[in-house]
Amino acid sequence: MAMTNTTERAAIDRLMATIDAEAAMCGPESGRPFLSPRVAKAMRLVSRAHFVLPTHVDLAYVDCALPIGYRQTISQPFIVALMTDLADIAATDRVLEIGTGSGYQAAILSLLAREVHSVEIVPELAESAARRLQALGYGVAVHHGDGRAGYPAAAPYDAIIVTAASWDVPPALVAQLREGGRLVVPLGHEHESQRLMRCVKRADGSLEQRACLAVRFVPLVHGEPPPATGPAPARSSTA
Ligand code: SAH
């Protein structure tokens, strides 16, 4: 289903109202009852309809995760907004995202930061996201590889966002974060409770960690990439 500009505007307005309400509701836990105006503006500017499968365009502005193929999902918009907010991105920042997926989160980051790198383990997703982001004019460097190793060539990063659940904080990501840099990562196993963590790198190299929200993400692959099968629904949402 194609959307007219007016329909899309109205749908984005409704989505942003939902996100504001969720932010307020989760505020005591997340520490962020309001989205920063910069993040809210970036969320409004990126058409999520360009990042979902053609069959899901009518659901693009519903606040839920959607399948994008290869057993992966585009994250729930509220979670994208919250993670972006927790990363406190300044216009001069260099940012690394792990888990490019559709490229939606990366597109939003690219409106806020000076430089964005994103690493994706599924080659087909890396390729399609890179093509999509370029066609839409978003300045994101997409790299195919295992994001647990980060992307050392462009380190250090002012902020790192991991968009798949990890058992641990990958040491390479801590090493590639500058002192005072922010790392936002869902920690926990698949099918178990996961916690969205906001970490800040201390001068001694250790991490100050704060649990922000119970979440559910697809797993960060440790080792072998997931089998290349077609779309299958996997949810990524607040628990
Ligand atoms: N940020 C994405 C959604 C992420 S879903 C978006 O905005 O659409 C999680 C993504 O992480 C999936 O695309 C999955 O293939 C990828 N992924 C899982 N393990 C990974 C790893 N070790 N390295 C890089 N990407 C990984």
C-alpha cells in the first residue's frame, strides 16, 4: 500500500505521540521521560516506510518491530528513539552501530552525528541496507562482518549502539569507545529477560553501567551467522 504525504505525516504524528507516552511511562526506569528535541526531530525526518518490507508499508508507523527477512527485525520505533536518546549524540560525534538490519536506526543516527559506521553480519542485509541508505541520501558507512569485533579502522567512537542482544559487553567495543563515550546495549540471552544497558567508559577503561529497561531483541550472533532463510517474525519490543 502506498502512502500519500498527508497520510504519512498524520501517521508519524500519531507514532510520535505514542513514543512520547511510552517515554513518559518508562521514564522512572529509563531515566529519560522525554526524548531530546534533536532525537524527536530526527525520528520525524526518517520515513520508516522506506525501511520495511513492501508488504508491511501500512504498518510502518505502528510502534512495533517488523520482520525484514533472514529471521531479523527492524526494531520498535520507541526502542530506536530511546536507544538514540541514551547515546547522547552530539553533532561532532563519530558513532558505531552494530546490527545494521534495515538501516533505519543508522539513518536516524546519521542525522545526529558527524560520522556513522554500521556493521551487519548477514551479507544480504548489509548489501541491501547500504544500497537503501545511499539511494535515500543518508551518509552511513555499512560494513559486512561480525560486529562483536567492532570496526577498529574508524575507532575511537564517541558512542556505540548495539541493536541485538548480547550475553556480554563485547571487549572489542569497550576498547573502541573513547573515554567518556557511551555504549548502549541490550544484555541477556534470547528468550530470557534482557536489560537495555547504558554504559559510560571511565578514565581507567572500565564501564559505569546502568540498567534502563526490560527489552526483547533478536540475539547478537556469536560466531556463525544466522541461516539465510526468508522472513520469519521475531519480536523486539519492551517486555
Ligand atoms: N538496527 C536495525 C535492526 C537490528 S535487528 C534496524 O534499524 O533495522 C539486529 C541485526 O543485528 C540483524 O540485522 C542481525 O543480522 C544483526 N546481527 C546479529 N548479530 C550480529 C553480529 N555479531 N554482528 C553484526 N550484526 C549482527
